[in-house]
Amino acid sequence: MVAFVRTTRSKLFMITLWFSTVFYVYYLYNVELESTAVIARLQSENKTKILIYSEILPYIVRRRLKAGFNSKQCSNCILVEGKVTYDTRVFDAIVFMFNRVDLSDPIFQRRREDQLYVWYSPESTSNVRNFHQISMEKYDNVFNLTMTYRRDSDVFNPYGTLPSIKSLLLEQHASLSSDTLDKVVSDKKNGIIWVASNCGLTSGAKMRMKIVEDLKRSQVGWMLDVYGLCGDGKTFTQDRSGYNNMNELIKSYKFYLAFENSYHCRDYITEKFWENSLLNAVVPVVWGPTREDVMTVAPPHSFIHVEDFENISDLADYLLYLDRNDTAYREYFNWWLGPTEAIEEPVALCKLCSMYESKKRQPSSIKNFKHWHYELEYKDCLSHKINLL
């Protein structure tokens, strides 16, 4: 009986092994067929081919990367997303997400001489070094281009621009007129809002949390609502629906705390300022970037900077003044009434496409990556010492 059981188990094992082997060979065969077909299709296209070599990125990141990608400025490019298994030498440019770079990946040894390898990061310099702990010691001569929010990047990928914000506002309103502005301001029924879920993962996040707590205890505490994990737990889903729901809520407020998770990092001005605030017709109260950096890109008299006040009480007094004075509050939207740039320079993947098409940037390696990313950064950004009010 025992011998019979052992024989049966052995046969079952052999049958299972045979089916597994056949299935695996069939799988590899089909993957190879599919890869061959994809490569053939890409090679037949007389267009610049760009690959984002990463698992599918979050909606908000992908939307920002693809800004204007289907416009006339970059209509001759094809975009593919994902960690593809076929030969990546078919692509003209490959974009690598900063925290998904693995230099042992064969893709870094198997490349064409004229391929552009692009290092992409939406994160602040301090978070890349201190939170993600990326040293960049072996990055020299690996990448050809940088693509970040910093204005000294090869491919500029800002979180927002004034022309794009005004264009999006015109999709929401028939015109950016004085009458439209009057209605937008009169519809606001709430005071101050902050949406955040990083309450202390970074030194900057800890500091901004301290400022919010101080504001909660100040004379404007009664009009400050906090959403996300840093508040009462009311969160929004990380998809288009959640994004739209959050923005509809923000529009009912007068002020948004555009507090970054990093302090004085060069050009680090995120969607908290551009989309959560300006696009929702809310006055941003800014903390994180330097006042000078914000003034360089923002509409004039469109924001309140925390560092302009000696203490939290003075800031709170000013917010109360604006809350009670519609005329003074309305002045923060005078930029609505100014002229709009007709044509905006391409950014992000569209910029990368146009650069490759025009051959403005011939392949050349970045020799000292660490120097560009860390040593050219503001000292405050990489320091753990932050000046509070």
C-alpha cells in the first residue's frame, strides 16, 4: 500500500513537472512573439520613441510628465510606459524614475551610443538624499540628461507655470474678467484649508506640522480645517476622482496652506502652490521655498509668504484682516486680469521630444552627477536646521 502511494505521488509529480515545463515554454514563446511584434511595430514608426522605464506611475505624476505631449510641439513622438521585457535599444530616449534606478539592471549595459538616458525626479533634493538615501556615488557618466522641477535641469518639468494655470482657469470660467472674479470671491464660505498626509517623515514635514499646530492654537484656529492623515483622517483617493473631489472642496476656502515637505530647496514649488491654490482660486500661504524662488515664477502679489512675518500671531492677524476685507483679499487675484502668454515653452516629456527632434542636445554623459544635484543646492535644503517663527 505504501509503495503504491509513493508510486502514485511520483507519477503525479512527474505529470505536474511536465505540464509546468510545457506551460513555461509556451509562455516564453508567446512573450518572445509579442516582444518581436512590438519591436517591429516601433521600428516601423518614423517617430522619436520615448520609454518611461518603470511600473505605471501614479496618476498625478503621469499627468504632469505628459503635459502638452499631444500638442503640435511634440506630435512626432511615441511614448511607452512600463518595465518592458523586450530590447530597449529600440527607444531613442529612456526616462528613469529617481528611486527606481538599479545600476545592475542589464539596461545600463545594453544601450545604443545615441540613446538618451534621462534621470527624472519630482522630489526635493533633501528628500532624495535624506529620506530616500540616494548617494549618487556611481551615477557619473551614466545619464545624459536631467529632468526635474529645478530650472537648471536639462529638461524642465515644473509642477506648474502661469500660462498653463491661466489656460486651465479659462476651461473653468467663460472669461477671467472682473465680474467672474467677483463671483468666485463671493462664493467662498470657508477660511483656511490644509491637505496633507506626510506629518513627520522628513524634517521639513515635521517643521510644517509645528507651524500648522501653532496656527491651530492662534486666533485663526477656528477657521483652519485640516484634511488627510495629518488632520481628522478624512482623506481623498489617489486617483482622478479623489483629485477632483479634493479640488472641489478647496475652492470653497479663501486660503490654502501651501506648505512643502522640504525647506529652502531650489525651485521646489509643487502642486500645493500651482494647482491646490492658484488653479482653485485660493490664496496660497507659502512655506518651504524661498520667497525669491516663488517670486521668480509666481504672478505678482498672488501669495502670502510665512517668512514675511515675525511670528505666527502676526501671520494670523493678517489672515483675519484679509478674511474680513474683500477688497484687500480680491487684490491677490489681480493677475487674472493681466495679459496671457499665447505660446508656452514645452516642458517635461514634450520638451524631451522636441530636444531630440531638433538635435539640440547631442548625447553626452553627466560627468559629476552628485555635484549638480547636491553641491549646487541651497545649503538650507540639505541641513536639518530650520528656522521657525
